Amino acid sequence: MRRKVFAWTLFVGSLLLLSLAATPYSRAADAALISARLTLVIVLSILVVRERWRNRHELPGKAAPSDSDVGDRFLQRFRRWYHGGEKKPDSSGGSK
């Protein structure tokens, strides 16, 4: 339920920013959207370069080291979302 509320909040917020294009605040809305996109690109670029740098001596078929941090977990979740991978099974055993 919490994810649905978060997704709807993002959706409504995006619509609000996009609807500002027809108002005197269109330049501010453009700046906000451009800033958000550039921030996301910069963060993902830094995380990818950091991961490549840390694993530059590993063989391609070899498993990744188990000492993952927040950046690694974020990149793994982003990859699964982007490529449409399956989510990890819920350990609670309950159905939603």
C-alpha cells in the first residue's frame, strides 16, 4: 500500500510540474525538471563509475564480492527495475 501511495504522489507531482508549462511559472518548471533529470544522471553515473572502478580487476564471469554497500544495492534495484527483472520473493509468506 505504501508503494502505491508513493507512486501516486510522484505521478501527481509530475503532472503538477508539467501543468506549470501553461502558466507564468513555465521557466521554473522547466528548470526543476531539467535539474531533477541531471541530478539523476549524475548520481547514476557516479555509482556506475564507482562500481566499475572497484571491480576493475575481476573476471567477467566471476561472482561479485559480497561486501555490497548502499550504492551497490541501489544499482542492483535500478537494474532489476530497468530490465524488468523479477522481484525477490517476499519472506513474510503472506499474499498481497
